[in-house]
Amino acid sequence: MKIEIKNEFLWVLLFSLLLAALIIFNASGPLRVALGLPFVLFFPGYTLIAPVSGQGGPGRHRAGGLSFGLSIAVVPLLGLALNYTPWGIRLYPILLTLLAFTAAMSAVALYRRNKLPCEERFIISVNIDTPKWGELSRLDKILTVALAGAIIFAAGSLYYVVTTPKTGEKFTEFYILGPGGKAEGYPRDMKINEEKAVIMGIVNHEYRPVSYTAEVRAGGETVKRLGPFELAHEEKREETVGFSVYRPGENQKVEFLLFKDGEGEPYRSLHLWVNAYE
């Protein structure tokens, strides 16, 4: 049985658009991985080299290997160009850039190919010979069964690796930012009983829902409590937290303590040094 594909670019664009739809709708799983790998590692290089395939350029066998090499070269260059644009290197700009590049090069390749005589056009063809099981020797039967088992095992292993999430380090991010939302501009000088504010942030990387409480202490005394509130895995909470100092003095320590799951000892702690005046 012989299979010929005269216009593979339609399939390239179809698979690329299907991947884009999966990303837009935030779908995950083996299908997204299976489409994402050729989209990044094969399609850009293949569509780039396709316009010269069959015109004294690389043949079908060399074109496949060159497609991987060119993709590895082209994709970082596109990412570097994106880095100097307002969009930056993010998921959707990269997706749209690769999609536009693949579509543009596919159109150029298809235009160039259609101008060639039919006998010089690059065609993907696959010959599939299916010998009868009874005609195989005993050794061929054993090797065929072993190969089929190896393919099934490899496919099952790939499915398990893709679908089973890896559990990394379990921790909680705890940080404070200045009023402007940056790691600067923290309160330094203040009057007694004057309220200053910072932005306190918590991000849960514990791979489970966690209940948090927080305290603000100044001069060893608790001046504010927050919570309890529960965050799911990878959920973030930022909140503006005000505090005051009730005694004058320089370099007074203002502590921000985070407690997890009702524990008595702080799980994380941060502090600022402030000067308080009357």
C-alpha cells in the first residue's frame, strides 16, 4: 500500500491551529504535548526548507533532518526578536509568532512548488508492505511480537510521564513589597501612631490547600492579625497591610509572621527596621 501526501502544509497548519485552540482553552494532556513538540522542533524548519526541496536542494531524506536543525536555530532567533518588542517572551506572543512564521513559509513553499513541473515537485510518499503472518519465519514472528510489545510499552511510559504531574519542592512564598508594588520604597521613618502600609504576598506551592494566618508585630507586640484564609495550590494572595508603632525609637523591628495550618510557630518571617518619632 502506497500513501502519498501532495500538500502536507494543510496538515501542518491544521495541527498548528489545533494546538493553538488547546492553549487558548487552557487544555492540557498528551495531545497538547504531542502537537507542541513538532510545532516547536519541526514545523518551523520544515516550512523554511520546503521552498527549495525538489529544486536541486535537499531531498526528502535530508530535509527531515535539516528541519529539526533549522527549527532549533530559528525558534530562539524569533524569541530573541520578541524580547525587544513590547510583548516580550510570553506564551501567547510566542504562539502567534511561530504560527505566523509557519503559515507564511508554508504559503511561500506552496507557491514555489506549484510553479514546478509535476515530476519535480516534492511529494511525501510512504510504502507500507503488510506480509501475511503465515509467510513469516519463526524468528520474524518473535521479532514482530517483541517490537509490538516495545512500542506499546514505550507509548504507555510516555503517557504515564505526560499525565502524571511531578511533585517538586513544597514551600510557600512569603514577601512584602513597598506601597508601589515593588521591592523598594519601604516605610523607614514614621511618627508614633502613624499608620504606614506595605503589600504582603503569599503564594502556595505546597501541592495541597493550606490555611494561613499572618501577624504583624512591632516592638515585640502584636499590632495586627490577618486570616485565617485558605489558598489552593499555586494560588496567590496579595493584600495591603497597615501597621503603626506606639513607642519612639530608632531601628525598631517590625515583624511580619506567617503561620500555616494553625501551627503555633511561625512558618515564615520577614521584618523591617523603622525609626519612630513623636
